[in-house]
Amino acid sequence: MNRKRAVTFLGVVCCLAILVGALGFMLTHQPAFYAQALDETVSAETRNEQSKAFVQSTLQLVDAIRYEERWSQEFHESAVNGWLADELPGKYAEWLPPGVSAPRVKFDDGVLLVAFHARKGMWHGVVSIQIRPWFPEPNELALEIQSTRVGLIPVPADELVNGLVSGLNAAGWTTRWKNAGKREILIVDLASPETVSSSGPHPVFETVELEPQLLRLSGQRAAPVAESAEPGRLTISPGQSGAR
């Protein structure tokens, strides 16, 4: 009887050890793209060049918005990740929520993958989010949260995205949540009240396209708001919208 109890006890201990180990693996699992993006064999010079490429693309977009009637700008995945690795930690660390570090992205067909290290108390692991972005209306960015995971374990989207929403709201962006069946969609208004009420042309973001390793933003400069238009709304000539 004692032998049976000892065998049973050892069996229970082994099962618990396996469960704890499996849970630990599931919580600390890193997506393949994230592990690759964190590759420390990439030289500092390469990271710096990638970061400069992202800054250059951003400046080109700003100039195009200012001076061109229609514009389209591409951002390469390697350039974005280079900036996240090279510039963000040293110069813009305050942009990250508490406990968040080493964010990286992956561009795929129609979807954006985001992953980062998160730490809360004694726990730490990798959080990953899959997002499908599009513009249902000009300057109205929809972010469909397709999945949110801590390691391999699915978690509710609002538990991970609320920090991002708070940051956007604090920075002056207008956001709201929209439910579409089982999908959670975050709507971000990219048109500030100051821009809409100005007498000059306004930048209007119309499309966002995602391909493997490439993100493309397109839009136009809209005509000034007509005096008879409702306050806070853009007047766009027919055939110019291009939103999808």
C-alpha cells in the first residue's frame, strides 16, 4: 500500500511538473518573426542604416503631404524594425507604456503583426497582436484586432490594447471601439480639429496596403473646407475619395 501511494505521489508530481513546464513554455514562447527581428548578429552599422532609411521615408511622406496633390509612400519592414531597435530605446523610450520593451513588427498580406516584451511584477513574456488595418472612410483608420496572445495563450484584446488607446487619447487622437460580431475594431480619427478647421488644404489618408515586408500609405491633399460645410467635417470632391 505504501509503495502504491509513493508511486501515485510521484506520478502526480511528474504530471504537475509537466503542466508547469508546458504553461511556462506557452507563456514565454516567441513568434518566429519576433525572434528573427531580435537577431543580435545584425551589426550596429546595419541597424543604423535601417533606422536612417525609416526616417528618410517618414520625411519624404511629410514633404509629399505638404506639396503634392496625391501621394504614396512605402515603408520597409527592415527599416521600421531598425528604427525600433536603434532609435526608439535611446531617444523615445517614454513613448512605450510601462513594462513594455523591444517592440518589433512584421508586414504580411493585409495584416500587421506586432510583438514586444512585457513585464508585470515577477512575470515577463512576449505579447503578440495581429491587426488588419484599413480606411473605411478618409482619415478614419480602422484597426481590426484579429488575435492577441501572451506567448501561445489567447487573451482578450482590451487587456492588451487599452494602454495603446490611452496613449493615443493622451496624444490628442480621437479613438473609439466598434464591435463587428466577434471582432474588435479600434477606430482612430487621423484628422485633428485644427487641420479640419484651417483654410488651407488638408492631408487625407485614404488607403493602407500591406504586402510581405512592405507597408504603403496613400492619400491626397483635400480642398479647403467649404463655408457651408458642417463644422468638423471634410469636404472632398466626388471621385477623389478612393477609400476602400
